[in-house]
Amino acid sequence: MLQIAFIRENQEKVITALAKRNIDATSVVEEVVQLDEKRRATQVELDNILSESNKLSKDIGELMKGGEKAKAAILKEKTVLNKEKSKALAETADALAAELLEKLYTLPNLPADIVPVGKTPEENLNVFEEGEIPVLHDGAQPHWELVKKYDIIDFELGVKITGAGFPVYKGKGARLQRALINYFLDKNTAAGYNEVQVPHMVNEASAYGTGQLPDKEGQMYHDKTDDLYLIPTAEVPVTNLFRDVILNENELPVLTTAYTPCFRREAGSYGAHVRGLNRLHQFDKVEIVRVEHPDKSYEALDGMVEHVKNILQELKLPYRILRLCGGDMGFTSALTYDFEVFSTAQDRWLEISSVSNFETFQANRLKLRFKDKDGKNQLAHTLNGSALALPRVLAGILENYQTPEGIVIPEVLRPYCRFDIID
């Protein structure tokens, strides 16, 4: 959430920045500023009445001590009127604050200066590409055919148990999935990230805290009885570990990693591009989250990008890195890099990670602060990235490592799998 003081003091800057997201925020910004002015004026009036009431209480006490009951009675009548006024003003101030908050929730984060202008994914900027695209043998197949051939993932069985988008991993497929999770976690902890296990359901405050609500309400599975949401990513519970927390500056940075299943409704997703593992309602992901000093968050973002690059280099998968344009960025992000692996059998790029800096956007909702060297509380910066999302990584391995004899396991994963080939 954008800080109201920043919006108030930088209205044109906010409007110009959000135009890079192809959003005309002029009217919303004006409404926000007007609501804030009304709220602040109401609060000043309320504070003055409360101050006057405190003074009247003292004066009444002095008059009663001096035996001047008639004068005290007159002042008491005034305190009754003030009490009625203050109650009405408090209700108005609360209503204005609630309306202001709802307006603020509609404004996405401001894109960083280096975010390219654009409306569609085709306008994202390719900033890095590495790895040779393998030449496959005749008869090479996409992963949804390979998993049938080797009986390692059963999509139909998942439909029977739950529905489309909930696959069943079997035999070497399940072991390869577990191997990837352990490998990713080991890479992350070796890089200094502290591993945590977190709940797979969160309350409304947590979903608002990281910006999933109200922006992505339709994409989240919601249990109405207990008012809990299945997590779309470990980012939500992990980042909320720090909600309402004030850190000391010397505690920064805080690095955390977690493996969780993730749940997304993905309403309206259909067609060939979502076949097989390309898009699921339940999938596994290993996440990295950082809480950083504002002066060091972009250096940290670069480090996260290098970390994910290292993993893909070890897996020896062809990949590229895109800097997302304003029109393709997530609601909460100030700058996002997407990683994509090339699926040779599908002849297309598949997104497997997003690494983002949210600056103070999440921290403002979370009230995540740190005490600086002068003893003042400042909002921290939050960052997160997938390291990595499993389905499309797995699809890339199955397709790019297929041979006539079977699917060869990447060398770095063999100690985790304890087998070298799926045949």
C-alpha cells in the first residue's frame, strides 16, 4: 500500500508513475487526497474538543473544591455537549479512515524507474539468456505424453480424486519432485536463508498484508466457515511472520525460505498453453523472502537473481530473464524479473520464477518496521522470489532431458533421486 503522506506530497509523481502501468489514477489520487484532508480536519476538531473536555474536567474539580457548585454545573453541561460532539466526530473520523483505506487498496505499487513501458508480456525486456537449447531425437514428446509413457504423473487420476489441475505424482515422478524440493531448499539454506515451515492457510489480515487481497480475491480458495484462505504462494505466510514487527537495524537483512504446496483457482485458464504441468490449481514451490534496509534492497534483488541463475545453471536448463514491463507487473511489485526455461518439445518459453522488490508497499500494510541508528522507526523493504516453482521446471527437465532410452536425470539431482534415468 502506498503511504498516504507520499501521495499527498507527490500527487503528479504518483499519477505519472502509475501511467506506466497503463492506469489513469488521476481521479483516485484526487479522492484519496480529499478524503485524507477531511479525515485530518475531523481529527484536529476531535482532538481540540477532547483537549477542551480535559481542561473542563480539571476546572470542574477546582470549582467543586472551592464550593462553587453552580459554576461547576454550568461546565458539566458543556462537557455533556462535548461528549456528544466528540462521539459524532470519532464516528466520522473512523468512517473517513475506512473509506480512505479502501481507496488506497485500489492503488498498485509504483514501478521503479527502470521498468520498461509496455502493456503486454510481449513488451517485456529480455535482459539475459543462457544455455544451449538441445536438439531432440525424432519422436520426442511433450511432457504430458512422457508422463503417461513412463507412468510418473497421472492427470486423470487427479481429476477422479479432485478435479482438473490436481495431478498425482507416482514412482520416480514423486521421487523426482521430492528431490527438486530438497535440492532447492539446500541451495537456499546454503546461501544463508533460514528454513521455516508455515501454515498452508492464512487469515484475511495476512492476505491483505502481502497484497493478495483485495487484488486477487477471485484467484484464492476461500473457506467461508472459518474465513481462511489457502495460500497461493509461501510468500504470504512467510512475509506475515514479520507483520507488526519492529526490527533493529542490525538485524537486517532477514532471509527466509520455505517449501509449501500452493493453491490457485486460475479461473478462465484454458487452451493448449495450460496443458499438463503448464498450469495447475495445486503445485509445489520453494520460496525465498527477504526483509531489507531500503538502501540495500536493490543490491539484494540483484543477489536473488544471481542465486536463481546459479540453480538453473546447475540444472543445465536453457533459460532467459525478463524485466517485466509496467503492464505485466504484479500489483504489489516495484520491479520484477521473470525467469523462463525453454521447453524444447513445446517450442516455447515457460515461466518458472518471479523475483521482485516490493520496496515499502507490503511493509506499509504489514506495519513491518525497523529502528534506525537515530532510534526512528522506518518501513523496511520486502522482496521475494521463487527458487523455484516446480511444475514447469519439472516439465523442462522431462522434455529437454528426454532420450530414446528414457529421461536422463540432471547430474546435480542424482544424489537426491538416487537414480539416473526414468525408463
